[in-house]
Amino acid sequence: MIAVGLCAVASAASGAETTWATVTISSSRDFSPSPGWEKGGRPGHWVYTRDVVKTVPAEGREYPPVVVTQGAAAVDVRPFSDALTSHSSPCEAVQIDRRDVTCAYRSGYLVLTKSTELLHIDTVFGRRESDWIARQLRRDRAEFSRELGEKADPVVLVYLLPWAEGACGTLGGVREGLMLLGISRACVDKEHRPELSHFLAHETFHLWNYIVAPRAGTDPWAMMVLEGGAEWAADLVTSGGQSDQPLATSLADRIFSCASSLAGDTRSAYAIVKAQPSIAYNCGAVYVFEKSIVTFGESNARSRFFSWTRAEVTSAAASSKPAREPTGVASEGAVEATYRGTGNWLDATAAWMSAHGVRVRLDGPPTLSQARRMNIDIVRDVLKNDCAGRYGLYTDGIPRIDPVLKGCRTMSVGGQPVSLNGESLQANPVGAAEAWASACKKGEAVTVRYLDGRQESKPRCSKNGLVPIRTVGIVL
């Protein structure tokens, strides 16, 4: 028998600094607990206590065993899955110590809420903001349902990410039938609404393409289909209409960002994505665009992508293989060759797209979005060299270094870098990139100045991390 005790699951009034959740699970079976669980006072008794503010997972990490919203919690019970398999409804196998808490089971999580119905949208941001989030999610579900032919009605838990004031941060986790969406308070401000809208669309698309997730941890093709597909799907539904024109800039920016991530590394793009899955977002968006061109070349970008996705999801769902491997990932061809090759990925991609009717221009003045991405790439690379390989950034506006980042030799945590060797990151990002690239080639240091006039930093480039200076333009 498993018992779940839910104590003090609450989100205090706006401005409170802590939200506590304690979950107690007892089982007659032994298991290997995920980090955070501690042995209780008697055999088979495990306790997880979480202060939400202090333990928000960093970008790209696994969700903790308990995710708390204002009036609900999602408890990861996958370590106890053997004890639940004999029950048609895992909630029936669980003892809950509060009569006013209802339960649902979604893909390894128990979703517990005090309301009479399962919570879909929390009110942590106020009714107006929560209603806006709910409308966006309904729009995205309707859009993808119409394009892909299947409906999705997940349980959605939205909780507050306690990021620094003014910084927009998001963290999403989607499993079949369940969406866990962490959003910082600044994201609901009008200036950040486009960014938040894209995040919501990305996570919503995972309700359809999650089927490739079992292989995404080990197969770069699956990872690029999973995350790159969600990125491109979000671009499509937030671009405003059926025209390809709004998508041209987005695709150019993703090619640019993928090239930026691959720069200075002599391995193939495939090997780099395998070693650093976070690169799959931008490189994967380019990958699925290319795959859709090969499969459905006669229509516009939107139709191509959704036609290709329907074929992939249908094939994966019908597959008898345990990994449910989609056909596009299984059969490598001309597209994959550009990622397997060890030459210049940017040149190879431009040549491949040109051969398929997509005009790509290399070099030229950066767009505003490319300049912003270049700023982020530069600061991230500087931090990786200066902070023991780690980085932490709030990336809205001028990149701000995470105040809790550890291990930096010279960089000032919490600061907002504005120039490298006198070259402005905003006014002249190409010059700043050239300054950093030159320092990397020579193994020298650069002078970093900050927005608030704090003491300059002198980080040295020791890992030959090069930021590409070539920009990208595209015509679909």
C-alpha cells in the first residue's frame, strides 16, 4: 500500500517568499528514490519536503518529485510504479490523508487538488492574466487539433517561478495528459506576452509529439524532432496567418543560432546535439523544416510541417517497437547528411536549402533578434569560460547574470554586461563578437563593463569558444 500525505500545500498571498509542500509516501516495496526523498522514521517510509522558492529547477533539468501550484500539487510516483500496476486507477491504490483533496493520475504523476474538479489554470497571476493564459492554451490546442486531427484535454498546472524582478522565465514539462508550466511574474506583462505565447504553444505541441520522447534521451534525431518540432510548431501558430513571410525571419534566426551553438567545435552537428541536447531546439527546428521540405515540397511551410507531423505521429503510434520510433528518425538521408558531416554546417545547410528552392543569404547586418541572440551567445560563452563551465542568464533585454551563479573567477553575478573591450553588445554586437573571438584565438582576456557601473571584469578565453559573426537572411 502507498500512502500520500499532503501537508501545507498552499501559495500564500502575492509577495510571500515561501511555499511549502511535504509529501509522505510509505510502501512495502524497496525503491531507488529520486533526489529530494529522505527516509522517514520507520521502514519503508519516505518523505519529500520542498521549499518551492529555494529549489526551482534550473533550465533543462528534471522536475523535482513535487510540483506545487496555488491549490494543487503534482507528485511524481514513478519510483513506486511497481506497486501501482495491479490497479486500474492508481488513485485507488493511494491513501490520501485529506478528504477535501481529489486525485487524478497522469503519466506517472498523481495530481492532487483541493477543488472539486481538477485544476486547469491556477490564479497565481490574478484572474485577468490567468484568463489570458487559458485563452492562449485553448487557441493552441484547437489549432493543433485542427491540423493534426486529434484532440487533447490535459490537466494543466501553472505555478509561479520566483525569478528576479522584471525577468521573464519559463519552465515546461509535458507528459501524456499533463502539463506543468512554471512562469515568472514578469512574463504576463504585455512586453513579454509574445515570448510567453511562444512558450505556451511550444509546450502544447508536446501533447502531440511527446510520442518520440522515449528515444530523445539517446537519439539526437528524436531529440530534434521532439524539441525542434515544438519550436517550429510554435513559430507557425504565433506567426499570424498562413503566409510564409513571417516565418522567414524566424527560420533565419534559428539557422544563425544553431550555427552559433556549433561554432568552434570540430565534431559533427549530430555529435554535438547528442552531447548537448539543449542545442536541439534551434538546430531541430531547422531539421524538421528540412524534413518537411523533402516529404511535402509542394505546399507552404505551414502545410508541409503539419502534413509531415501527421505522418510521423501516425507512424509512431502504429509502430510495435517499444521505443515507438517515427519513420523520419529511423531512415536517414540527405537531410541527415548535413548534420553528420564534419565540415561547416552553416555552409552545408545553405547549399542544401538552395538546392531545394530556399534562398539563404550569409553575411550582412544582423536583424534585431539576431543581435539579441548574439548578445546572449557571447555572454553565455564568456560565463562558460569564467565560471567553471557553468552559466546562468536572464535573457530578456540586456542579458543579466544569475545572482546565484557559483564558481566565477572574475564575472560579477547579478550584473548586466554592456560591452567587451569597449564594443557595445547592443549597438555593435558584431564588434563585441569579434573582440571575444580574437581573445579566444589568442588565449587572452577581455574587459567587460556593466550597466550599473560596477567594477570591470577581466575574463579570459581558455576553451576556444568562438561566437560566429556570419549572419543569416532567408527567403521562403
